[in-house]
Amino acid sequence: MGEGRAVLHEAVEHLEHVLPAQAPIRDFVHHNTLHGFQHLPFRQAVAAAANRIGARGFLQLDEFRGHFQRGRIDPEDLRTALRAVAELDADAPLEPRLGKLRREDVFRAALLYDLNPITPARLRFEIEELRCLERLNAQVWPDSRSRLLKSAGVAEADALGDLWSACREALGIEYKVLHPEELTRVDAAGICEARSRLEADAYGLLVRTIARVGEDWTLRELMRSLTGEDLMLHLQPSLLRHLGSHLDQGLAAWHSPERPRGFYQAWRGSMASDLGWGLIDLPGWRAIIARLPTGAVDAVAAHLRLLGLPERKWADYLERLSLELPGWSGMFLWRDHHPAYGGFGDIPVGLTEYLAVRLVLERLFAHGMCRKRWQIEPNLEEIRRHFHHHPAELLVRHALYNERLPEHLVTLARGLTQQATFSIEQLTDAAWQEAAERIEAWRCGAPDGRTQDASASGSAWQLFLLCQHLGVSGRELRRVGAGAAEGLLRCLRRMDEETAGYVWLLAYERHYREQIFGALVANHGRGRRTDPTAVPEAQLVFCMDDREEGMRRNLEEINPELETFGAAGFFGIAVNWRGLDDTAVTPLCPIVVTPSHEAREVPQCGTENVNAMHERRRAMRLRWKQRLYEGTRRDLLSSALMIAAAAPATLVALTVKVLAPSRIGRLALRLRTGFDLAVPTRVEFEAPADSPLATPQQPRFGFTDVEQADRVQGLLRTIGLTSVFAPLIAVLGHGSTSENNPHMAAYDCGACSGRHGGPNARLFAAMANRREVRGILAERGLVIPEATWFLGGHRNTSTSAVTWFDRDALPPTHAAALAKLDADLLEAARNHARERCRRFASAPAAPTPLQAHRHVIERSFDFSQARPELGHATNAAAFIGRRSMSRGAFFDRRTFLISYDPTQDPAGTVLEAILLAAGPVGAGISLEYYFSTVNNERYGCGTKVVHNVTGLFGVMEGAGSDLRTGLPLQMIEIHEAMRLLIVVEHRTEVLDAICARQPALQELIGNGWVQLAAKHPDRAEVSFLEPDRGWARWAPSAGPPPTVERSADWFMGHSDALPPALVSRSAWGCA
Amino acid sequence: MTFESQLALVPLAPLLAALAIAGTRLFRLSAGDAAERPTARMATGGVAVSLLLMLALDAAALLKGLPHRVRFGTWFASGRFELPISFALDPLSLSLGTLVALIAFLALRFSVNYMHREAGFHRFFFAMSLFSAGMLLIVLAGNAALCFVGWELAGVSSYLLIGYSQQSEIATDNAVRAFVTNRIGDAGFLVGLAAAFYWIGSLEWREIGAGAVRLETLPAGVMVLGFVIAASAKSAQVPFAPWVARALEGPTPSSAIFYGSLMVHAGVYLLIRLEPVLDHSLAVMGLVAGLGAATVLYGWLSGLVQTDVKSALVFATITQVGLMFLECGLGWFDLAAWHLALHASWRAYQFLLAPSYMHLVGGPAKPAPGWLSGRQWLYTAALQRFWLEAAGDWLLLRPTRGLGDDMNAFDRQVVDRVTGSAEPARHLPTGPERETEPEAVARGYGSAGRLLEIAAARLARFEEHLLLQGAGGRLARALVQAANYLRAVEALLERPRYLLLLVMATFAVIL
């Protein structure tokens, strides 16, 4: 058993590569969906995931074709992308006698048009109804059309008929229309030959079928392919109840008394008293349950042995098993890997225990199926033995459940399987034999039966279409001969779905990249301050978040005297934060960091009484709220009273909430704060200089003066703000508010682990304002003028409202500056709202800034709104460099903007830190959006409207589905799925050196999970890094982007993705 | 045309809206985002008309009083039987009608944003309009037949919305299950209708109420039992309860108004409507109270272990509806009516807010009381929902399916062979066809000769097939086959389902 344990342990460890690694949904943080494959190059990783998880990792070809139609990809992009995939050898000539045609032409046809085989019935429809043998395919380009007609030299109908026969001749295929029933009529010689072949076929099939278990099948798949019955449908409802109950974070009031002993034990305890087993027809369930081992690991091993699976296949078997319900398995795995999460009740959660239960249940139901039909155990050897003696039965069952048989054969085969299951008398082999022969006869006779490829609706149809798109006529095809036709098809097959998806993605990315590079080059020098020593009116530090691009641009348009910066939204202060009303600390920093320090919000001196009252009232309000929302569903009689008391008010509230959401939302907010009483607060974050060392393992309260100075200096150096300081410097964290949104955390600050970043901004400002800190900084050569004041704030990305912290501490000399800034921020928020509205279908068509602002506020209060805001949707690029690089250009809220001054960091040490921190955050966001967009069914979580919050940790669809992970459809519907393009303002050598030093960046960049480009700090020059070829200097292919005065001139009236433009209003900065 | 005759428009407006939506979709008048607005307008507009009319009627009833019943003419008449199109305007119908219209309107307005860009957008609004019409018809109908029409409309639209995710096997499966369970209730309703028609001669609620007093216990019991079964199935009472927990597959707003707020209360409304009848049938009252009490226990205990919001809410809902049944059973119909209205309002709100439940509650739920929490058996029972569904399958589904399979086998093996209309595949030989031209026995001339010739041929073939081929001949084979059939029938009779069938048949004959 010991050896088996080791195998199992390793197998379970291995599952983290394939299972989704999403945390409980309240702690949602964006991460690379294929994190488990990140050690591979992007394309290989996608292919490996497709292979193991069975999920496509590129957009569907039709969607790409749609982008092509809309002009988001152009022919030039395709041409370049085809050349970027070296193994395609797109430039090679096709066949000397076919004129100038190259392989590229075949590939292009395969990318742009659907050249896949079709069904025989469809072919008949195409010929008889759509007249495809008389008219050229409507999609064929005019020059191909004229080439074909010219070379054929006859009328269109004749040319096509000739082409069709030439295609069939070249491939040696006959086309005849036969009814399936006629096909069972074969000659005597045929049947004898078939009969002798049948047995051999059956044995081969048997070996293959059994071997698949533990490779890409579980017992469930085996049973499904033999009986057509899915045992998952039977076991799922009961299983999900147990799973939900074990992982529950406090939605249910009642849990298994055995829950603290782990899932397997709790489930086993429940099994013994479950009457349900007696009610379903499961022979032998009692014996199976009585024999269950006490430990989960033993149970897994025992059941894999009972199944008769060799140990070398255990790992793969468990992987397949866990992938049957990836969401639930993933949650077990996450909890297993995060024992410190604790959660409600601090229940032990082990993936092995879950797998044990799955195996037992699988066996139970498979046992029932096998007993009923064949009186055997669900054991691979026994199943093999049974079908070894009854080969014909295997053939019939396999054909019935895995192939598309014509109706009369389905009736025949289904009759037999029913008889075998229900009839009292044993079915003789002769009956199976007869059916198997009939099926075989049909298969041999069917034009598309035995070899799918070489058939009229297969390869002949493909060749027929391809020739049309290439403009090759029948006459020409005959001239070049059968070998050339085969060559054409071979070339076509190289462009399989995976390759095509990758080529399309490259083209898609290139199209946008060209536009970005064009704008950056054209913008060179425009965003620079004319007098670098002039002091800006105010400076604002925002989060690097892509949503802030719009805000910053609009702000600069309104008041060019402002300077803006971007930094990861925790502003270098990793802290365990405890707000005034919090009962526990919350880490506010990127997910990969564990804070060593703690800080808290406390009432200001002299307001203790107000605070005490506030606490009492708030506690009371929450108690009643809890009673209302939870008591009315949990309790029996008191809930009836609560309902009766609350209902009349509810009816009014509901009516207003539906009809005027923002009005009642704001009213409720006012009432709430009025009732709770607002307490003036301050932050407490100081620690004496002789405090013990703070570590993530032993966090300590507060920061010493030196630690504070380190943090302030760190951020200012990172963003390059070291000399010209404005009198007022605002630091703005962000977060989002919305109603009725289980995925709320996904809209908040990614650099604060999906929470509101306001406290970090507040702490930063408070530290930077301290005399002691400034003293230390001055000693280090960073002199912040006396007159400069830092002000922390929080920006709501949904309503665009800004809340300032510690405003009362602002020196009166700065009041006017703040009032001016407030006015600018409000105007910018309105203009920005207008820009956001263009992407909302339900927003007013051409709103004024004020209307637009009202609309976005209403969305955040509207509980019927499944899209309160668009989050990071459309994010596509990240700029690391001075604002002068991008200031004065419109980037459509699609770029992360990270401030960094290369001139102050010639060796790239600061850059290295930025890349290490922002790279994974940006890539995580971009890749989560990428995968949720390209395959929302498998990597995303489908539509929000059927979501059902489960156990306070996830969502299901309806009341009995897998746990859904990833992003909902509503968040990604306008996203353009491409990999993040990081443009760094620095020299390529510096970047190379950094990547060489940092394996994490090597993985991300070298493996192509993000794209990297470098903008030269002094010249209008951009280089692009192609992972396998190195840096290439970019050359513009189109003219410079258009110039407009304001952003609104560019975006008004458009609702789709817009290319960059230059905005003259914001360009010149502080002149 | 009096003012109150506008009443007919109340259920008609949403119905017309539903038809209009279906029409525009059928002819594909528009597509994409642009198509949403007309659909949403038609649906909300239809219900808004109902709501405004109801409010106007309420005002009129308050100010000048309205007759309790409006009649628009005859639906159909035959002999002594007449079925009028009549609506009720008494306080019960008026208040519930207003509530239904209001909640339906709010849910539809909610859905305009919520369902934006859903693949099933139009389907959803079509079904919701249909449901609104059905629900309004249920509470406003003046007679049981019209009420039944509404009952069915609500049932069909519920089926359509549970199966909203057409691609999901679980969702469609559950839709069928809910639909089938509701058919049992419908059968009860039909029994009630037939009994009322047969023994009372009218389907008007008022006359059913008045007539029931004169009835004997048995007829009155049969009639009211039918209605009670219908009410229990629609309101998901034990033993029909399991369907409602499976009905949560649809979008949130539809779950809210079907299973949280409106349709699940239709059964309670029916009971309140039948108050005069129930009052005279103590035994049935006891039954209603018993069902209610059982449901309260079932819903509460199962509700305690639910780990997803929608299930937790739906169990809480049927617990409250169970309480309403209990109240009806105890004769407190007014209390039940108030309870219904208040509960419907609250639950609609709570269901619509279900997605944010996580953010609304501060911490974990209050744990189950100590005397309960340690009981493993009871916990398992609650978790498995007292095995009601499995028991139902065991009692009804499996025997029925078995019967079906046997019938199928009988058809194929006996009936088809006897009548000779087997499926074509059986006649297709796998080998080369045997040429079996019968030999000419005699040759005749003229029409009489021809007749003789045919007769001779027939006789010859008869002789050959039956007698000459001896043991391998037709007769022998037929006899062997008959013996086989008898043996099979005997074996079948040994199975419990046939025993059950036989017993049932015997009872049917005796009764």
C-alpha cells in the first residue's frame, strides 16, 4: 500500500496544473487561467490545455473571420502572421504548373473560409438546393473568379460541373446518392468478407476501448460508450449536496455533525443513514459501503485496484476524474493548498477525500449498470472477458453509442440493448451477430462510412471549394494531375484548427500593435513639458489600472497644468489594514506579497463618544439587516412575522428601486450614514524606531520612521517624481461599487488583491506629510519642499466620485488649490463618463457629459444591471515609461499606464522591480480576460443571469451544476482577446539584461504570455521582441494617426473599439 | 359597456404582448441589440396596462363599489350546461390581481437590463408575458374553467423558463420533471372540474361554493380533493414538493416571480377561493392542514442544510406556503390571504437580490439549534430532502417506465409480427435475395378459369405452408411461438408492477 500512496500523493499534487485555481469568490483576484501551464510557451500551453482539459484556447475561426470583416484584422496582418509561423513555410511555391500560386494562398483560403468536410446530407443539400455545382461559391474573390472562368474557358455552370468531376477523378471518388437502407443490401461475397473481418475488428476495438480508461477516459466514459447511460446524471445531485455542505462558508445553518473529521468521513457517516440507496435500483450497494476503508487514501487506492487499473495509469485516471467537475475539484484543491484560509468552521478540506468519494460513487453506479446487463463487476478485466466472449455485442454497442447510425439501424441496435437489459431470457450471440453484420454492411457501403477523408463530402468537397478560392479550374486540375491535387489537400491540412487559431491571433495582435506603435512614434516629443523646471498646478498619482487612462487623459485635456502619474495601486505600501468598522485585518497588496505591517483607522481624539454611539447603532443596524435577509429564510415562525412586518415597506422599496434606482440608492446611502453617524477618523501607523523586525510570519503593528521613508522614497523614485514637486500632490486609490454582483471583487483594485485601494493612498499621504519622514528623505537627497502637501483619496471607478481622506488636516493655504482640483476632477469625471457610455448599449445615444455622468451613477446603484461597469474589458497594452510617452494621445482606456523615468535609472534596477511587480499583475488580468473571452463556456463562467451564489464562495448555474470559475459573459463581451503588449521606455539592452536576470520575466516574456516592445527614451523609435528571433526595429506601415482637438471629437458616435488618435488639447502639458 | 368590463383587458394585454413578441420574432423584424427594445416595450407595456387597469378598478371599487362578478357572455353552451366568460371582482381577486400585476411589472422592468444581450432574450419576455397573463387569469377568473386556462398558461411558461438554458441537459431535464409533476396537479384540477360540472352543474366559483353545501359528503369530497391535489402540486406541498427545488435553472427574475413570489402561491389562492366548499368538508380540511404541516417541517429542515442561495430561498418559500396551507386547513382563510400577499411581496424582493446575498449578510447563518444539529440521521434526511423524489420515482416512475418498456417489447415481438407491419429493416435481407416464385399449380382460361387458377394457387400454398412442411412448417412454428408468449406472459405476471396493475384493475372494476 505504501507504494500506492506515493503514486497517489504525486498524482494529486500534479492536479494543480489542470484544475482552475480560483479562490473563493469574495477574494477574487485575476490570474492566468492556464497558470498550471505557464512554464510552457504560450502556443504549446494552449495546445497542451486543449489536449488535457479539452478546451479550445483561441477564438473560434468564425469569430476571427468576423473581426476580419469588421476591419479589426486586415490582409496585411494575415500575410505577416503567416510568415511568423516558420513551420508553415508560407512562401514556398505550390506546384510549378499552377502558375504563381504559393502555399500562402491555400492557407489564406483556409483561414478566411470554411473548407471543412461536410456531412453527406449537407452535400446533397448544397448540390440540389443551393446549386453549388452551377454557381461559384458566393465568397470567392473576384480575381479568383475571373482566373477560374478564364482558365476553364466555358460558362460558369459548365466550369463548376467540370471542376467537381475533376476533383473527384483526381481523388478517385465516386459520388452517388443512396438511401441508408439500401446500403445494407450487399452481395454475398461482401458479407463473407465482412464476417471474417468482424471478429478481428471487435478484438481490436476491445483492446483500444479498455486501454482508454486511465488515458483519456474514466469508468464513466467507458460505461457511457457501452451503455449510453451517463452515471454522472445519477450521482451528481446527491454529490453536490455533500460537496456544498462541506465547503460552505456559512450559508447553511446546519452541517454534518461529522464535518470536522473531513469530507470522506462526513460523507461516509451520512451514507450509512441514507435511505435513498434503497430506493434506487443498485444491487450490492450495501456490500460496497460496508467494505469501505476508513481512510480516504486507502479508499482511492482500493477502488482503483477494484477497477483493475494498473498503477502507472492512476495519475491520469485521477486527472480525468477531477476534470469531470473542474470547478468543484479546483475549489477542493485550492482549499487543500491554503490550509491557512480557515474560513467558516475551520474545516479540513482535502482533495484526496473528494476523489475517494467520487471513486466510490462511480463504482456504485457502474456496479449497478454492469450487474443489470452482464452480471459482472465493474472491473476492466471482467468487462474485457465478457466482451471477448461476445465480440458482436461490443461492435453493436459501440456503433450505437459512439457513431451516427441511420435510423433503422438505431432502432435495431437499441431494441437489442433493451432486450439485453430488461428481458428475462438471455439474448443469444446470433442476434448481436446479425446486427453487427448489418451495421458493417452499411458502413462498407456508405460513401462516408469507413474512411471519412476520402469521400465526396470530405476531401472532394474540400478540394472543390479550395480550387474555387484559388481560381483553379477543372481543366487545370486535370492537367496537373492527381499528385498535385493530393498536394493541395496536404497543404490545406497543415492549416488545422489549432494552427489557424494561432495565426489569426498573431494577425489580430499585430493589427492593434501597429496602431499603438504608430501612435507612440507620432506622439514622440508631444507630451513633454516645454519647461521641465516649471511647477505644475497639482500632481496626481493614480493606479496603473487601464480604466484610469481615460480619467487621466480627460483631466489633462481640461487642465493641461496638471501632471499625472500611474503606479501599482497599493502605492508600495503592503499592509494589513483594519478599517474603523472592521473586525479583522485585510491584506492590501498584490496577491503574491504577504504584508509584514499592520495599520488601522481610529476615531479622532475627542470623538470617542461619537464612535461608541456609531458602533452601537451600526451593530444594531447590521443585526436587523441580518435578521431580515437571513432570518426570513432560515427561521420558521419568527420569519413569518418579520416578513409580515417588512413586506409593505419592501413593496414600496422594490418599486422605487426598479423605477428610480439612483435616487433611492443615494437616499439609502444618506440615511445609512445619517443613522450610523459619521465618525471623524485618523490613521494609526507609526511604530517606535526600536521595534522588532517585521516579517510576513510575524507581522507587527506600524511602520518605523525609516520604514515609512523607505516606502515614500520607493514610490517617488519608481514613478520618477524626484525633483519638481507641485504644492498639492493627490494620491488616488480606487475601487468599484455595484449592486447584485457576485463578482464584485473582480472590479476592484488588482494591486490590492481585489479590494478598495483607498487606505493605501491615505497611508501613503499621511507618511509623506510627516516632518520626520521628510527629514530622512532630505538626508537621502530627496528634498520635498515645505509647501508640498500630499492628500490621499479614493476614486470609485463606477461612479467616478472621489473621496478625500484627512481633508481637515490640509493646510488652509492649499484650500483653493484643492477646490480647483475638485472642479477639474468633476468635469473630467463627466467627460470620462461620456467616453464610457459609448460602450454601453443601454446608455443614451449622444449624451451630454452631465447626462452621461448621471447614467454611470445610475448603473452603479441599479440592482438590475448586470454590467455596472466594464471592468478591465478591452485592456490590451501596458506602457512603462514617462507620461510624456503617451500624453496627448487617445488610447481608448485600453492601456495600463505605469510611470517610470528611464533617465533616472540608466541601469534599470527600478525598472526591474516594476516589471516584477506589474508584469504578473497585468499579465494575470489580461490572460484571465483572454481565456474567459476565447472560450467562455470552459474558461469563463457563462452568463450571470442564471448564476446562483453557492456557499458564499462561488457560483453555480442553477441549483445543480459545476462550480463556475473565470469571468462571466457580461464582463468580456466587448473584450478583444489578445495578449498584453508591454511597451517599456528604455533601451533594448537594458531589457535584455533584466530578462536574463529574472526567471519569472523570462517565463512570462520568453514564453510569449505577454508581448514586449521597447520605446527608445530619446528617439521616435520602437523595437518589438519576437520571442524566437530577438528584437526587431519597427517600421511604420501606415501614415500617422489622425489628430483631433479633444477626445470627444474622436469617440463621439462610435461604439466599437477605436484606434489611437492624437489629442492636441492635452499634448503640451505644463507650458 | 361598463367600466368594469375593461377587466377583460387585464389578462388580455400581456397575452397580446406575448403574441406580438412571438410575431415579431417569427418574422424577424429586427435583430441584435436593436431588437431588444421593441420586445421589452411590448412586454412591460402589456403588464403596465394590466397594472393601470387594476389600479383604476381598485379606485372604482373603493369609491363607488363594483359588482363582485362581471360576465362577458357565454364561452359555450350545450344543453343545460353553460360556461360563461366571467371574472371575479371581489376584494380577494382585486387585491391579488393588483399585486400580481405590480410584481410582474417590476420583474419585467428589472429584466430589461438584466437580460440584455442574452441569447434567449425574446424567449424570456415571451414566456414572462405569457405567465403574467396566466397568473392574472388565475386570480381574476370568475369560474373554474377560466382559472384552469390560466393555470395551464402559467404551467407552460414555467416549463419554458426552467428550460431557459436549452443547451444544458440538467436544465431541460428539470423542466420536464417540473412539468410532469404539475400534470398530476392538473389531473386533480380536471377531476374537480368534472365533479363540479357533474354534480353541481356549473363551474362558477360562486355557484360551486353555494352548491357544495347541498352535496353529499362523497361527491363534495371527490370534487374538493381534486382541487386540493391541484393546489398542492402547484404550490409544491409535500409530496409534490421536490419539483420546485429543481425549477431554479432559469434566470433570476423568473425564479423570483415563479417560485418565490407568484406561481407558488396559486395553490393557496385556489384554497381560499374554495373556502365555502372546504368549510363543508372537514376531512379534506384536515388533509390540507396535514399537508401544510408536513411541508412546513420538510421545508424548514431541508432549508437549514441548503448551501446555495436560490435553493435556500425556495425552501424558505415553500415553508411559508406550507404555513398558509396549515392556516387554510385550520379555517383561517383571511389570515392565509394576508400571509400570501405579504409573503409574495417580500420574497420577490429577496429573490431579485439573491445575487448579492453574499454582500447583504454579514456573517455565517445562525447555527441550527443544538437538539437538532447532532442528529446524523435527521441531517442526512434533510440533506437528501427526505428522499421524496427517490420515493416518488420508486413508486411511480419506475413501474411506469417498466410498463412502457414491456409494451414496447410486446408491440415489437407480438403485435408487429401478427399484423405484419414490422419495421422495414427486418425485411431487408443481408444476403442475396432468394427467388421464391411459387410454382404454377393449374392453368385456366377465361375469367372463370382465372378465378379457379387463383383459388388453386392459394389452396396449394396453404397446404404447403401448413401441412406439408411438417415440423418446420408455419403451424408448428406458430404453436411453439404461442407457447413462448404464454411463458413470457407468465413471467411478466410474476413481476410486482403487473401484480400492482392487476390489483388496480380489480379495484377499478369493483368501484
